Amino acid sequence: MREGNPASGLVTPRAKSTKIGMVSRRWRAWRPCVLALLTLLSSGAAFAQGENLGVSLITFGPGEEIWERFGHNAIEIRDDASGAARLYNYGMFDFAQENFFLNFARGRMLYRIAVTDPAEEYPNYIAEGRWIVRQELNLTPAQRAGLARFLDTNARPENAQYRYDYFRDNCATRVRDALDAALGGAIKAALVSPSRGFTYRMDADRLMRPDTALMLAIDAGLGPFADQRLSYWDESFVPMEFMRHVRDIVVHDDTGKSMPLVANETLINKGHLPDPQEFPPRWGWPALTTGVALALLLLGLSRARERTLARIAFATGTGAIGLLCGIGGVILLGLWALTDHVSAWRNENLLLLNPLCLLLLPAWFSALRRRWQPSRFARRIAITVAFCAVFAWFVKVLPGFVQDNWLWLGLLLPVHVGNAMLLQRIPHPRH
């Protein structure tokens, strides 16, 4: 083995081993300082990244399609250094998704987050006539960077899908929760107590009011879950309400100084569609008036059955009511027993939209005959249906029965009681 000459730059194996040991000892001595420096540089890079970012809450007004009635929220992240911007949209769905309608019926909807370019996305909403509001938010650089990382992670293909719930896990609640997490819980702390006394049902009714038939169907399908009083935090499931609530939230900067969460608000597009109603419709007394009038009309037609037109009108009216109530009751029972639609469980309207009404259809169709006399079975079923309807009214005095179904009580209770009464004694046609 050759001895090396230091001047020549050659190192023997023994000398090389000694040198490595010296370097290793020096590395162990400097390692804590180097790691600390790298950590500092890393945090500084993240801080610098946050300095260049801008965060905005974007709210889109209601559209004409059914699924657009509640409006929409999204988060816009802008990089002021590069000029690039991303729009993070939760609540995206696709009708072409495998088993979409079956999953929707079962309450097991899979929605996802999508990332788009605002410059391409906003014109679509403008073309639909929907208003757009941008609220630039006062977040610290670290909060902006953390929010951007969270959204990017959430948008990865393996994380993009989630179980959707129209009240508790929709586009607005996902945006609300992401911003609240970035702010360390400041949004929830500000919104969890105040309330204007609204419920999920009240918001659903007022927002769906332009589609009256669909609004009534949704109202009938909602159980007592939809009648809990909501805080501002809960009511933020409505995108427009969340937009309003964030205006009043106060946060703190890095120095602890108080400042409004909304730095500035800009109307991107005015839109031409009308805003939704501020308050839900009050249809309790009109429904009761309609129900009593309908019951009296059927009673009058039953007494005039010797006339062909009266018999046809009576059989058609009672048959239609029985069919609608019966099918409605089967649907309500299926929503409770076979689906994950929690807001439809324990629906007291089952006592009014009663599946037993289907058993009365043969009796109502037989009323087309001049010499019609209801069977004993039909009379008993009618009494049972009427009893259930009266019980639905009686339970309102008991604790735990909080469902707001006065509309359906006023409309159907008089009809069911009236039908039971007239079936007990149908006058024979005169010869």
C-alpha cells in the first residue's frame, strides 16, 4: 500500500478513514444548528408564499334550476406574484355518475370538490343571470398558506369525493369549515350562539318557494329534524346567509390587533334573477280553510249522488285524495325505513299521508255506482285513518313532537274526518 503525500492530494485508506471520522464528529456538533436553520428557512418560505396569496369567499346567487335554488359558495385563492388564481368548488356532482339517482334516493350521495379557473368559471354563472359577490378576507400569511395547502390536499383525486348532505355537509358548510379551521375556530366562536329562530324547514320553504309544487313535496317529506332552531353557524348551510354572517365577524392579525374578517366586498355581477324571500310562507290558516271547504264539498257531493255528475265528481275527488295520500305515505315510510335521509325520519305526516288510504280506493271507485253502499271494512279503515289524523293533532301538546306540519294538519285533518263521517252513513239514492 502506498503512503500518501498530503501535498500531492493523495490519501491512503487509513488517512481517509480518519478524515471521515473527523467530519462525522463535526457534523454531530453542528447538526442541531443546521436543522434549526433549515426549519427557519422552510417556515420563511411558507410565510413568503402566504404573503403573495389572496383569499376570497365567492358567493353565487340562486339560479333557475332546482339544484341552484340555494345558491353556491366557493373559495378563490390568488397568487399575486404570478397572477394565477384557483376557484375551489365543493358540492360538485355528475348525473352520469354510476348509480347517481339510486344513491340520491337512498341518501348516499357522493359529491366532490373541483378546482377551476375563475376566469373560465364566472362567465358561466353570469350567463345564467346569477349575481356574484367576492369578499376578500383578512387572513394572516400563515393562515392563507395553510388554507391553500389544505384545499390542494382536499382536491387530490383520492380525497376529492365525500358524502353529501344537503343541510349538514354541502358546498357552503365545507367552505365554512375550511375557513374556520384556517382561522383557528374564530368563525364558529362568533356564529354558534346567535340565532334568528329559523329552522332547516323554514329556509328550505322560502328558497324553494318559486317552485311551489316541489316546495310542498319537500316540506311534506321533512321530519322533526328539520324543525330544530338554528344558530348562525348552522344556518350557514345557505350560501347567502354565510355571506351575510361573515360581514360581522372580527378576527385578529399577527400582532393581536382586531380587524373585520371581510377586508372588502365587490359585486362581480348584478344578475337579473329575483332574490329569494326573506321569510317562509305562512300557509297554516289558508290550508285549514281549504281543508274544511274540501271536506264540505265532498260531503255535499255524497248527498247529491243520485245525479251522475255528482257521483263522478265525488268518486274522482275521493279517489284522487286517497291515491295521493296513500302513495305519499308509502314514500315517507320508505324514506324513514330504507334510506339515510335523516331529515326525513320520524315524519309525523305519516299520520296524515297515510298508506292505509290505498285500502279505501276500491270503495271510492265503487262510488261511481248508483246503488253504492260502503263495506264494513271500508268504514273501519276510514275511521282508522281519521283517528290517526286526529292523533297527529293531539300529539302537539306532548313534549318531543316538535314537527311543524300545521299546513298538512289544516289541509288533511278535516278531509279524513269528513270522509270517515260520510262513509258511516251514505244515503241510498231515491228510486
